[in-house]
Amino acid sequence: MSVILHVDAWKLGIAFFVLMLLAGWVGVVVAPKVGQATDNGRTRIADASIALFALLLAFSFSGAADRYENRKGFLLDEAIAIGDFAATSSMLEDPERGQIRSELIGYVKERLAFGTVHIEAPEMNAITAHSSARQENIRSLLAAVISEKKSPTLHTPLMNGFNGLTMTHDKALYGSQNQVSDTIIILLVLFGMVSVFMIGKTETSHKQYKGPSIWIVVYITLVTAVFMVTVDLEQPHRGVMRSSKAPLIDLLDSLERPDAPDARR
């Protein structure tokens, strides 16, 4: 997992903005001292650096958006898998039906708590351990049902449902840990600084104004906004744009209704 992404997106955005502003100011200041290259030559180099930075920024944003959508899909698949298993287990006789339902209620609550804890927080290990313990309790109940040959026609659907429950859990867990590499973030920052530095060098008013013009500041602001959104998309348990927990919340409501014959409704 990324170490840089353990920092909030707005803090990284401020640092990125300051570094870009500093690079633009340095470019404006040193521009009069670079007198060998022609203006057209400096413009072509600046255009090339901006194009390369834009390409890297676009790929980074696209990858972050894809991972964000995948995490939303993993959460929905997990809610559906738990609901299907709950519906199948509701056809068992008591006491196994009530015991499995109770375990599933606690399991869904822990899955909801999973999305509120930072990935790197010490509490994350405890939450995942509790979820694994719930899965083991459910597996033990299913093993008892199968060994005692209770409701034999449900054995295969129950095991298929339980396998789906564990598989979607693992996808959601490791999907949350799938983040962009720190190397790419560092390259993004460096290329951004180089691009605004080259823009500063080609600033037409640099001889009269020893600092970035308003257009450079606007460029830096827009780029920083895209950078912050990209970073925020890579922070599933920390950022502003988090996956909606509505599927799990609705599932929990249905499981806690004692008169609901089907947990999926």
C-alpha cells in the first residue's frame, strides 16, 4: 500500500500547490539568465513538458477512477452475496436458522465498520479478525447442519452462498488496499513542477515581474484540483468520495426485521 496516501488529500494538495508555485516562481526568476535558447525553442520544450505531464495526470486520474468504481462494485457484490446466503439459510430449521441470522447481523455491522476505519489504522486488524471469526462461526454452523444431515437439499446452495460471502469479502478487503504506487505520485509531482517551471521560463513579462503571473496561478490551481481529486479517489477509507454503504445498510435493516421472510427484501 502507498505510504504517501496515508496523508489526507487536502494536505497533499496544499503541498503540491506550494511546490508548483515555487517552481513557477523559480522559472520566472531564472528566465532572463537563460539567454542561449530562442524563444521558440523554449516554447516547444515547455509545450512538450506540459503535454507529458498532462498524459501522466490523465492516466493517474483514469486509474484512480477505475479503482474507485471497482470498490463500489465489490461492496455491492458483497451485499448481494450476503443477502443471497441469508435468504438460503432462512429456509433451515431452528436453532441453526436463528444462529446464522444472528451471526450475519453482527457480520454486516463489522463490514460497515470496516469502511469507517483508515486502512493503516491499528483497529483495521481487529475488524478484519472479527469478520474472519464470524465467517468461522458460520462455517461451523454449516458443518453441523451437513454432518447431521439436516435439510440435505439445501447443503449445496448453502455452501455456494457461503463461498460467495467469503470471496466477496476478500475482494472488498484487497480492493481497498489497491492504491497507486508512491513512485507514480512522486513522478506526478516532479513532472508538475517541471511543467510549471518551463511555463515560468517562457513568461513574456518576466523582465518586469519577478513572480508567477495570474495565468500561471490559474494553471497551478486547476492542476492542483485534479491532483486532489485523483488522490481522494485513491483513499477509500479517508477521502471525501467514499463508496456508498447503502447496500449494506439496507441489508442490515432487512436482517434485523424479525418479520421479514426474505432477507433480500
